[in-house]
Amino acid sequence: QVTLKESGPTLVKPTQALTLTCTFSGFSLNTYTKGVAWIRQPPGKALEWLALIYWDDNKRYNPYLKSRLAISGDTSKNQVVLTMTNMDPVDTATYFCAHRLCSGGACHDAFDVWGQGIMVTVSS
Amino acid sequence: SYVLTQPPSEAVAPGKTAAITCEGDNIGSKSVYWYQKKPRQPPVLIIFDSTDRASGIPERFSASNSANTATLTISWVEGGDEADYFCQVWVNSKTEPNWVFGGGTKLTVL
């Protein structure tokens, strides 16, 4: 059974960096086709994809935020870490990590298991 | 960038059918994914590859995708279906976000 859980600070000050950790179980990130993404949802707004790391350490970033983002994986700890620099109040959101959907021998560009999310507030 | 447009809200009486649309340029050529999101809960994948129900999703949920519109249909709507629904596609691009979500539709069960 795949599970994911986000951890990190719930309050950061403007201009600070945010580091979030996704700790998962039920799969290994270095298994062919696996991927873990970070997605956020500001209060009352839509979901926004931030970054994704694949089993082969290939990484994809939202180009509009790419200069502020870094994603990395630690297969020994079953963790994926997201760092976002220069935080601003508009970055206040619930941040989710999510598992790439693979079903019936095929993988899809979507997410079938999500963590509960962590609400991060950016305020001085 | 690729934009997915959803109506902000839909309202339906219990037992009736809800249809939630997701419009995008030639979306019929893409695989569309639908998520259900309830307050204080993570999104739940309900439809993948435009028309396939995810594991454990009731048959009341179905979807279609053609031309510029994808549609999620919920038959025999129940109170527990009240939630936000998001569509999502993947875009092959180096300059735009690869995973794109619609703005979401809040389904209210009257």
C-alpha cells in the first residue's frame, strides 16, 4: 500500500526558504517508472503543480517557479524533499506530495495517491 | 500556456445527474484526469485516461472527452459527492507547466 506524508514548517517568514519533506512507503523511488510530485493549493484556489522527480533522478519543474524550486530524492530514506526559496505571502498554501499513477503495466501523467498535505503560511 | 477552463460551480439535486465540463484547446487529443477534493482532505483520483474509473470509484462516475471539452458525469448524485472537482492534463513542453489543472468546479448537492 502506497502512503505519503508531508512534513516541514507550517509558518515561514517572507524571503525565507521553505523545505518540505515527503516521506513515503509502499514503493521505492528508484524503481522503473516511479515518480513523486509536489502540488500546492492556495486557500480557495486551484491546484498548481510545482515539481516532479522520476525514478532515474530526472526532474521537472513548473517553469514559472523554476528559479525558486529544487527537488531531490533520498532512496535510502524513502523521502523526496522540495525547497522553495524567497517565500512570499502569495505562496501560502497547502502543499501536497503525490505518487505517479501506474496501473495495468502502464504509467500515466497523473497522481493516484496523495499525502494529507501540509498547510504553510507565509507571514511576518 | 495551456489553459483548462471549468465552471466555478454546479448545483444538483440528490438523485439527479451532474455534468462538469473542462474546456481546453483540442483537449480531445489528450488524456484527461479528474480529481475529487473535499475540504481538509487530499485530492482523490476518480478518472484516468479520460474515461477509466480509478480503483474503488463507483460506476456512478463516468467521463467523456471530445474536441475541446471533457466532461465528468455523476449519476444518481448523493450528498457525499459534494466536493470540488478538478480536471488535469499533461502538456509536453519545456516552457510551460507539464501538469496543468483546471480551476475547479464546486459541486453543491441541493
